[in-house]
Amino acid sequence: MVAENYRIVEEKVCQACERSGRSRSEVTLIAVSKTKPVQMIQEAMKAGANIFGENKVQELCEKYEALPEELHWHMIGHLQRNKVKYVVDKAEYIHSVDSLRLAEEISKEALKRNIQAKILIEVNVAGEESKFGVSMEDTEDLIRAIAGLPNICIEGLMTIAPYVENPEENRPIFRSLKKLAVDIKMKNIDNVHMGVLSMGMTGDYEVAIEEGATMVRVGTGIFGERNYEK
């Protein structure tokens, strides 16, 4: 079932790329495996998945140890500063940086391990109080503050769009994030690349791709409904 779901999502990603005149290679499909067991990840791997996203540090670490080394892991959930040390050398990207203090901690731990940490700045485009992320207005200032830190690379932006029944409602959200990324890129800030736009989830990833997403985070569409009872 998981393998079949993955193939269906992959096909829809291809179609969305085609509709928007983009190459399939421009979009990274992240299979969001939070709360899902290792066996389900292995099923997705059979269909070609090798990039997985986790929300919780402990879960990412456990799966990182249990599964083959060639997999790529992304930390997509809110990250507490005291947990950075566990994940900085395991996550290829940290999607959810929304404060200077968190970035400083990532920089400190990356420096200790002599690695370059790739981060995305989480922007709360819709201004939802229940969501993490920096405001649109404060994003550039935060990026400028983080850009000078050692062993950290700002690769782009990320947002979690509102939950909507009709994915078209989120098109303006994705369009705004893309415009912000373009604006920041034009400032030519040292150590800031705006090549990554992480936006779009199970309900709206096709619209996100049409609006310029380079990473989409699909969980339910691949693994089915989440089980939070564990």
C-alpha cells in the first residue's frame, strides 16, 4: 500500500512539474514518516523513496540508526535548542529555523563537528498564531543576523500553509513565499542562497509545485493517517 501510494504521489509531482513547465529534477519529494514504523519506511524505499522527513528529534535519531546510511533525513518539525546536538550531524536539512538563538546553537554544534549545517528559515506567511515561524516582515532581518554565523548555510525558506479544504486557497501563500525568496536573493547577502523553497504538504503539494516549491513534504498521502497513540 505504501509503495503504491508513493508511486501515485510521484506521478502527481511529475504532472504538476509538467503543468508549470518545470523539470522533475527541480522538486525534491520528502516522505514524511513521523509516527510511522521502520517497516513502512522500508516499503516506501522499495518504491524509490530515499528522502524522509521527521518532526521529532528522538524519532529521527532512532530511524537514522535503524535504516541504511544512504538515506537522507530532513528535520522538518519545531526544534528545541537543547536537542540540536543530537540531530545536527544527521539531518541533511533543518527546515524549521525561526530564531537567531536556535541558529546560534546549530552553528555552535556544527562547528564542534566540523560540518556545514544547511538550514531553511521558517516563515509564518499566513500569520497563524498556532504556528511557529518568523513573520514575513522580519524574515530579512533574521537572515542577515544568521548569515554571519560560522558553519551554517541558509539555503532558502520554508512555510507551513493553513489547513484548507480547497488547495487553491493556499496558492497566494506559496506565491508570497516565492516572491520573498526572490526579493532576498536579489539583495546578494553573503552565505545566503535562496535556492530551496520547502512548501506544500499532502493536501496542496501540487499547487505548491506550480508556484515554485523545490521541496514538498508529503506524509499522509504516502503513509496514510498518522497514529499519535504511541
